[in-house]
Amino acid sequence: MSLRPLISIVDDDESVRESLPDLLTELGFTAQAFSSAEAFLESGDLNQTRCLILDIAMPSMSGPDLQRELTLRKHAIPIIFITAHSDENVRTLLLGKGAVECLFKPFSETSLLAAISVSLQVN
Amino acid sequence: MENALTHVVNSLPGLLWTARPDGQIDFLNRRWCDYTGLQADRGLGVGWQSVVHAADLPELIERWQAIRVSGEPGEIEARLRRFDGEYRWFLCRISPLSEASGSPVKWCGLHIDIEDKRRDEDMLRASERRSHMIIDGLPTLVAISSATFQLESANLHYLEYFGGTMDELKALGPVHNCHPHDRPGIMAARQLALETGRPYEIEARRRRADGAYRWFHLRHFPLKDTHGRIVLWCLLQTDIEDRKRAEALLAGERSLLEMVAAGESMSRILEALCQLVEETVSGCFCSVVLVDSSGTRLAHGAAPSLPASFIDSIVGLPVNLTSGPCAMAVCRNEQVVVADLASETRWAAYEWCPLALAQGLQACWSTPISSAAGKVLGEFAIYYTEPRTPTPEHQAMISQIKHIASIAIARAQNDAALKRSETFLAETRRISSIGGFSKRGATDEITWSKEIYRMYEFDPAVPVTLDLIYSRIHPEDLPSVLELIELQRSGCDYEHEYRLLMPDSSIKYLHVIGHASVDHAGQLEYITTIQDITERRRSEEALAKARSELAHMARVTSLGALTASIAHEVNQPLSGIITNASTCLRMLAADPPNIDGARETARRTIRDGNRASDVIMRLRALFTKKTVVTESIDLNEATREVIALSRSELQRNRVIVQTELADNLPCVVGDRVQLQQVILNLLLNASDAMSGIDDHPRQLVISTELYEGDQVRLGVKDSGVGFDSHDVNRLFEAFYTTKSTGMGIGLSVSLSIIESHQGHIWATPNEGPGATFFFSIPQRGEGDTLGSSSVAGRATDLADDQQPTGKAQ
């Protein structure tokens, strides 16, 4: 197991998949990006992932769908949802279902770091 | 002496002869010989027989024999031939010349010419015979009685009518076979005549041999001798049954028509009609059966003397040829005569005949009753308890009766229809708040209906004047109304709307239509209807308000959705910018600084910045274009933009968008923003249609293609709930929606946009789940991206409809 915790990113938006892993690497994490929930589930990174940064709205399987699926598979990975729709109702709902945080795009480095550190403490 | 005697005998004005006791003629005088032209010697013995008429001779010989045997004088009549061959009648008086012993020694005969007397007698007898013949031949009953009214003789008709011989009738006594009701009257008249010797006339019924009573007119008058003494009474009895019946029928018909005119109920009239026939034609039963309003079933009319159970079995039968004679008569509009029900085989299916026979009826004549226009209203039936066929008299009466029945039924139906339509009209007026008034141009005399009083809220007791009307009209509308009144002088038809200002300051809207006509006196008259349209106006205003609210809501809703879309589209690149910028700073702050990484992240920051800028530019394009701009549009590009704008919305709905955009698609001409609104609407509708679908992917295929040579078609195919095929015509109507949250405006707006682009918009159900919505619009005229065959096709179309594509420019 690497000393640098693995953070997985699932987002269908390419610019997120492009920029976020670089930032996380700079922050001292190992980052892996997936374009869909299915791709993440099929990867071998589930067990190594210490924190999941997950887009809510995606075609086919959505972020919350993936959360449900992971719960079913007994993978208790802390999840930070990210979304371009700033909807407080959705945020409240997701936090209620066990998400560590729900960040509205564009989010600051500080808020991202805070959420990640909470996730890692949960572990 | 002998000579002298002979001379005398020869000179006697008679034909004289003598005969011997044995009958042989032994002497004929000169006159005999002169008359017969026979020589005396030729006539002696039995020679005389040659001048006796052959027809008279045998009787004469016999008689002559008898006289001789009796020895008494006697007379014989016979014709003797004159010398010129003419026969004349003679009376021959024969006397015996007897001796003292008493036995005749000679017979003496004298012929007296009785030709003239005989002729007179013959004439008298002939005259008597003629008289008898005449009396017998008189079409009337003649009876002769003595001065004391003892019946002496009667003519043949008399005997035949009463059905007895002279002696039998004499035995019956005076005023025999008279109707008991009429007998006292006749007895009184006879008594008076006997006392006064004056003739009398009276009408009475007398019983015929078959038992039927018939009406007679009796004239009883005395015959007097030269001294003025009554010797005989003559009774003339003329049959007036037909006249009486016709009179009764006529009186009955008149009373029926009076009932019709007085508006008596149809059932009462028809009942009276049946009773009239039953009274007029003895021994019959009548009924009237009607056709119901549907024209398919028999309905009850009247049958005062027939058992209800029998009529009930007829009422309700279908009008056809099989259910009975009544139905058949109605069905064929022809008289149906059943002379003998017992031998009738028709209508077996309904067992009609056994039904009638069970009531003791044996004959039925059913005659259809038709209106003046030829419509069959019902039928009139006559029943008999014995087999019978109608006589011409019956037919004449039936034809009269059915005519009256037709009048009564038609009148009743007209009355009912009139009453219905009056009620209907009054009700319609009340419901629709329509009033009417008439106004005479010259006099300004106004007649108002009740409804108008109600509308204007005037006391119906107050006479209406123009000034009173003006006082109610809204001051702002008064000038236009006055103009209208002026217009009325010219006799024009008019239509106008104006308001009333009521005392409580409420407003009423009235719609008035006036029609000018010229009455029989040549005077201009306006018939005007006024409708209170206040309610309608209020509804229209409420509807307009609701519409504008709806439109506002639609705008707000779509703006909200749009804002969310815009935020999403802008937030994505912003998120990239911030992340990249953070990474960039981190890379630069590292020791040593990661210059290459920082450069790369800075480049990405710029790219995302441009991306955000693009979004803003598209928004500016959407919101700043207020006027309709026509430009050349690449539908593929426009579609991609819409997909980009609505992506987040579609994603949230978990819709998988697949694009099948044709390469080298020709441009179209139109308003880009409007067309994008249509595409957006179709996408969002498709997304909504799939919102409840969980058993298969929410697949959305948006495609573009060249269509029918000169059109560009865009299709949006979903796998949603689809639509019922009977809704296909309503999909594009405003406010029609199958969605619980939708307004139903989108597609109607889309329709108007596409139509303004000379295009078509339509929908078809998919073979699988869901539906596909298409629109097509003409490609741009100057487009140069088409193959040569398409250009040729387009040229043909242009020639056909003379309308160049791209005319929207």
C-alpha cells in the first residue's frame, strides 16, 4: 500500500478528470480519474481507494447510484460529491445518506482539502 | 105475313139466326150474310163456323152446346170475320123458343157488335195493368188501405221488404214492423189523419224481413171520389236510410271537426270518431292505431268498444308486414281487408288471427291514415263479429273517416310540435339570455320581450321609450348607439356591442343584431335580438388573464430551467479554471518549481476560460436577439449547441443522448434562436416522456438528415411512454398535455415557429416504446452542398409550386 492515499475521481466532465488529479497529486495524494461509475466499478482500485470524489449527474449510472451500489457491495469508501448544480436540497439529501461532503463547482482548494481530510479521518 | 116477317128480320140492326134443337143453323138473316159476305146457304148447318175466329171457336162450340143442354138463354162472346176479312167482337145472345111442353123447338140468336165496347174494356184493363206495373215498379213501398185504414193492397216492394204475403201482412194489423221508438208517433199521426181526413208525413224506422231497421219517409194521403168522399188511403214509404246515415255521418264529422278546431285532445277525438262509425254502421267495432314517433312501432290511438287486452296486444308491435293487418296497412300504406279471419293465414308469426278470433272478431278492414304530405300517421280499423267484405258505401265512409282522423292526428302532432318548439324557444332564450324587440321606424313604437326588461332591469309595467333606454347605456357607448339609431332610419341590418351602466354601477355587455323588414303596410320594422354577453365577456377576460399568467409562468419556468443549465455550463469550466489555477500555484511554489506542469495547467486555465466565455456568448445570442432574424443556419451546429445547453438537464434525468447528425447537411434559412427553442422543447419533452421509465434505458436519439430532396429534417426519438394514436391530432394544440406538470404550450409554440419557417412538425409512434417527433424545413435555396440529383429534384419542385425555398428571407 502506497503512503500516498489513493483518491479516485468519477466525473463525465473531461476538464475535471484532467485538472483534479494534478491538483491532488500536488497536494500529496495519488489520484485516479474515471469517466463513468461503471468504469470505476470495473477497475481494480475499489479496495485501494481511500476517498471517492464523485460527480452527481452522469448519464447511465449517476453518483448516488454508485453510492448505493458501493453500500450494497460493502465498500465503505468516504464519498465527496461534486456538482455544477448548486442545489442545497440535493446536498442535504446526500449528506443524510452518508456522504462526507457535497461541493458545488467551482469549489476552492481549501474546501476540497477540508473534505478530503475528513474523509481520511473517517478511515 | 111470312114475307113481312122475313123483311123485318132481315132489316133488324143485328145479325140474327135460328137453329134447330140439335144446334144446326137453319136460318141466317140478311145482315148476317151482308156482314160475313157469306151466302146464306153456305152459312147454314155448321157452315157459319168458318167465319168465327179460330181462337174463339172451340170455346164458342162448347158454350153453345152447354146452352142447348141447359135449355136456358145464354151469352157468348166471339170474333166474327167481316166480309173484308176484319174480325170484330160480337156478343151473341141466345134464347130458346119453347113449346108448351117446355122443350125448345128452336134456338134464336142475335149477334151484337161489341167491338168498340170491347176495345174500351181492353184499354181499361191494360191501363189497370200498367198502373199495377207502375205501382209495383215504384222504388218505394206503396200500401192502399180503406177509408178506415184497413190494409187492402200493397205493391211488390212492400211485400218483399216486410217479407210476407198480402194476407199475412193484413193479419199483422196496423203499423206493423215499426221501430218501438217511432211507433207512438205514427199512431198519433194516423189517429189525427183519420179524424181530420188530412194527409200527413213522418219519418220512422221499419223492420225489414232480415230484422234490420231502416229509416223511411212515410206519406199517407187520402184518395177521394168525385163527391169528395175519402174512398182510399195511400201510404208511400220511401227508404231514406242512406240519407239518414249520410246526415248522421255528416253531423258526426262536423262535430269531430269542431272538436279538432276547439283543440280537444287527440285521444278524445279519435274515440268520438270510432263511436261515430260504430253508431253509423251497426254491428261493427272500430279502432285507431297510431305510429309512434320513431315510426317503427304501433301506438295506441282509440278503441272505445274493443277489449283493452286486444288493443294492448297490438300496441307496440313493429311496423312490418308480418305482425298483423294494422301493421301491414301502415307499412304498405294500403288498405288491408281480411274478410274472414278464420281462413286467414298471414301474420301467423305473431298469431294475430287467433288473438282476434278469441275476441269473437271475424273480419277486419284496416285502412292507413296519411298526412297531407303523405306520411303514414296510423291506421283505422273496422272489425266485425262475422265474416264481411266492405261495400262501396263502407269504402266511401272509411275514406271520409280516415280524412278526419288524419286532420285530428296531424293537428295534435303539430300542436305538440309547436308547444315543444315554443317551450324550447322560451327556454333557449332564457338560458342564452337573448331578448328580442321590434321597433316601427316611423312611430318609434317599441315592443319588448320579457328578457330585455330583465336585462335592462326595467319594471315591465313601465312603457319603454328611447330616452329610458339611453339612460341605461354606458355614457362612453352612447354616441355609437345613437349612430346606430340613425342608421336604422335607412333600413340597414346592423350588429353592435355596447355596455349598460346599471344603477349599482355594474357593467353589462350587450350584443345586438337588428334585421330590417317591411311589413304588409309598407312600414319599416326592425326585429332585433339582444344578447346579454356579460358572462361571456367576463369569461373571456378571465381566460385572457389566465393565458397571460400561464405564459408568464412558462417563461419563468423555462428561465429557471435555463438558469440552472447556464450555471451548470458555466460552473464546469469555472471549476476547471480554479482547480487548474490552484494546481498551477502549487507547481510554481514547489521546490524546485514545476514550470512545465504550471505552464500546462495555466494553458488549461485559459482553455476553460474560453469555454466559459463561449457559454456566455451563446447566452447573449439567446437573450439579446429580440427581433426575428433570418440567417443561414447549420442545423447540426444549432443542435449541438442545444444539446450542450440542455446536457445537465438531460443528465439529471439520466437520459442517454445519441446523435446521428448527417454529414454535408444543407443549411436552412430562419431564426436560429427560434429553431433552437423548438429543438430544446423536443429534447425536454422527450426527456420528460422517459422520466418514469425504469425497465429499459432512457435512450434519446437526435438525428438530422436530408428529407424529400429539398427539406432538412430533424428527429427526436425517445423510448418513453409514447402517445395514444388518437391524440396525434391534438399534440400540437395549445394547452394539450399528457404530462402532469406540463403546460401544454411547448408543442403549440413549436408548431407556430416551424410553420413560420414554411416547415412541418409531426409525431409518429415508434415500433418499440416511445415516439419520434420530427420537423422539416426547406433547405436554403443557394445551398451548394447537395449532390446533382438533389438539385434536379429541387428544381422540379420549384417549377411545381412556384415558390422558391428560402422565401422567408
